[in-house]
Amino acid sequence: MRVLVVEDHEDLAAAIGTGLRRHGMAVDVVLDGSDALYHLAVTRYDVVVLDRDLPGVHGDEVCRTLAARRSPGRILMLTAASTVRDRVDGLGLGADDYLSKPFDFAELVARVRALGRRSAEAVPPVLRSGDVTLDSSRRAAFRAGQRLELSPKEFAVLECLLARAGQVVSAEHLLEQAWDAAANPFTHTVKTTVGRLRARLGEPPVIETIREGGYRIGGP
């Protein structure tokens, strides 16, 4: 899942970004509305965690702009205001969900995941191919019933491959979905991570390398 966090309080923004990455999400963090609009113009995000009270370009204006563009990304609006009127106004602007500050981080993660499942390319919470199973809600993956110990990136790559089981997934798509904007597209990051994931999955191999195409799990 690709997430954009828009929050002007730098420490809180960093904490949200770090926490979501620990749950296997690819996260970009910006501190103002104008930077958010730039990122949203060039990158497709599944979920936007949007502080409402932003300096410069207000969070309301960011929300209106996304709604006008018919952006497929879902919006979780954050605010210190907690009245029913505030929540109604926020949802009326085009937000898909609303969370008042202070919030419990576990609830934030749950809401982000729920919104991600409603995005344009939503996938079931449990994915299977052969004897490989991945449960995104439990953050657990299994091979032949045995739990796999995967890093967040390995889990994210496996999730991408299982979501398109039988189809070829390019390295570029994996990089876009499992890494944030800081990732260097000219490194062997994806190849290295797929190699480690293959080792975790064990024998017989289930991930196929398609020459000049990418990777595939399952299929003919």
C-alpha cells in the first residue's frame, strides 16, 4: 500500500510515517498542502492521511482538489477538532474517513488499511497461491501452514505478487508499491529483496523471474 502523510507538525508526521512503514506500507511524508498537491500530481497513492489544519494551502483545499480530480486514493482526514459538525464538514469536502487528534495509533493503522481495501485496486485481505497464504490484516504469511518470518519489504513484495497471482509484475511496479519516493530506482533493491523472499519461501520455488518482464507467482 502506498500512503502519503500530510502533517505540518514535523515530529508527529515523522512518527506516523515511521509507524506505518513498520506495518509494511510505503510512505511519503510532506509538511504542507502545496507539497502534498505536487506529490499527488505525480504519484498514485492508495491512501492520503491529511491534516486538516495545514498552513498555506489548507487541508480543506487539498481535499477539494482531490475530489475534483476524482483521485482514486482514499482520504483519512486528521484534525484537533472533534465536534460532529467538524466531522460532517470534513466528510462533505470529500474525505472518506475522519479521525480526531489525539488518536490511538492502532486505530489509525486499522483505518488506513480499511481505506486501502476500498481503493481502486483493492484486493482481498487474504491472498493465496498454491500453498502460500498471506493475511494482510494479521500481517502474517504462511507456506504449507508454516508461518514465514518476513521483513516489511519482503511482506510487501509478496503481497504485490499474490495480488496479481498468475500475472507478470514488473520491478518498477514493485518499487512503486513497496518503497517510498526516497528509493533509488537504479539500484538492485527489488532484485535483492525478491532473492531474500525466495529464500524465506523455501523449496520448491514459487516466484518465477520473467526475462525483461519482472516476476510472477502462480500461473501457467
